Amino acid sequence: SVQVAHTPWLCDLILFVGLASMGLSLAAFTLQPTARPNYVLPACLLALSLLWLGAGAALGGRANHWPDMRLDAGASLLLVGGLSLSLELAVRLVCAGRFGGFPAAFDFGLKCKEVHARSFDVPYECEPNSSFLPEFNSFGHCVQGGLSILLLPPVEAAAASAGAPRLPPRRPLVVLLSSLVAVYPAYNLVKRTVTYPVHSFATSNFANNAAEWAMGFLLGLSCGVAATAVHAGRAGAAARATGGKERASAAQVARPRGGRVERASLAFRACAGGVLFAASVAAAALFGASWDTDASPDQEPGEGAFDAAATVGLCLVPLSLAAMAVRLRRRRGAEGAGASLSPSDSAGGTQARLSSCGGTPGSLPQL
């Protein structure tokens, strides 16, 4: 049956994210250093703000239809892992001052690598650790993160059915492509742990490279939310034009069980999601294990690097998001089981469940 999510406070949440991003963008713009300004962070935050405010404008004040976005296990793990890593990097950026950096300029401080030659007078050699330098690698990291747009079911359905009926459906290919969003964070984590000792992880270039990926991840998700909001606005307008009757779209109709290839692609995405979530937990632990490293060339290697409070606090980020996701999936599963036994569904056949942005306060958004 066609299911449209109840969205009582979804519009408020979207507008809040948009306004918060706008405020952060203005703050990052006004706090730029005079020596080496870098306006990439305020520009990216402004783009996020415009995407979310545009989504809110498409939904606000009308009985628009937000599609039911039930995620498979792999997409859920990728979203939780990506958002967890993004939050950890945001904490690291806000605290860049303790590492000799400047948050507003996307400067994480100094990246220091241990000098193994004993003839040197200092144990570390350090250089600036900034994100989004004018080079191809920065762009490539961001593009890889932008594959997160394919994790949203409406975008995935649109990409899988583009060109139909001339082209056959290709959901397994889209699923595999979305799984690649986990490749770079895992590679970056392994590379930095091999290249740098554990007590130098916080001052390695893991943070600045991963931040480029994380910004692409957030921009991809924001583009997906904006596209879904536009689709929902058009569906609401069509429903009003037809007196409340709507036509099911590919993004709203429950997908039939796929074949062997599709099931294999979903299993691969679940594995990729597990890898990304594990990488977010490992990064949190490694940040905490090296949080008190003094980014200076004359520090003794490993001297007082471990910070218990930072370790616990950062590890709670992915674990808390995972717990929230599990709880939401269980609650939605129970609601779905109850809805399948609803007399109105069995007697009335296929029926859309619609609500406006100001719906009943007790319902949950299907995110």
C-alpha cells in the first residue's frame, strides 16, 4: 500500500537545521583570521542552509506528502556511521585551538609526525593541517562523501528507475554505488594508524582529510532532503488538484522482494555500513587516546596523550546514535505491524495515510 509519513514536526526540524546552518555560516565568516582566511567553511555552511531552508519552504504550511523512507540495515548503518564521524570531526574542529588551529578557517592545527632519526633535536616535525586546500584530493574526498545522496529511498528509487521504460531497473547498481561512501573513511583511518603512532592520531591529517569527506556527506544528504521535499510538494499539489486522490509514485510504493543480485547488493551495503560504523567508533577512541597531545615540535612522543573524558565523550557519539536508530526501527516496526492489521486498510484496499506539517503531535516522522 501507499504509505506517506506522518510529519508533525518535520517542517520545524528542517527549518531549524537551515537557520542553525545559516547562523554558523555567518559566525565562521565574521571570525575569519586576518593572516590566512579560508572561506570554504562558511560557504559550505551557507550551501547547507539554503538546501534545508529550501526544503522547508517546499513543505511549510501545506498538506504536502513526505514519503515513507524506511531504510534497510545497510543504509541505516551508513547514515549512523557517517553522521557519527561528522559529529566527531565537528568536535575536533571546535577544539582546534588546543592544537594550534583556527576553527573558522577549517584549520585543525598542526599535523605532527614523529622523526625517527635520533640526530634531530626535536622528536616531531609539524606542518599546517587545513581542509579544502586548492588541490584535486580535497575535491575527490568531498565527492566520495556526496554519494550519501543515494542513501535516501526517494533518490535511490529515482536513480534506479531513471530512463524507464527504455532502460531496465538497476537498483543493485545504485545500492553498490551508495556503499562506496564508506571506502574513504576506512582507508583514511587505516592509513593514519599505520603512518602515525596512536598518541599522534589527533594531530595527524586524518581530521582534515576526513572533514572534506564529511562535508561532502552532509551536502549529499542535504541535497537528498531538498529533492525529497520538492517531490513531496509536487505530490501535495497534485493531491489537492485531484480532490485528495493521489497516484502512487515509485518512491512511495513498497518495493517487492528483489532477486538474488539485489539481495547480494543489500548484503554488501550492510557490510559497508558496518565498516563505516566501526571506523567511527575507532576514530573516536583514537582521538581520545591522543587528545592531550601537545602539537609542538619539542614535545616528547606519547607524553600525556590519553584523555579519559574525551575518549568516553567521543565514543558516546556513535553509540548513542546507534541506540537511537535501533529504538526508532523497533518502534516503527511495531507501528507497521499494527497498521497491517488495521480494518480500514483491509476493507478500503489501498489507501494513503496523509498528514500536513502541523499534524498530530504524537506521531513520529518516518526518517
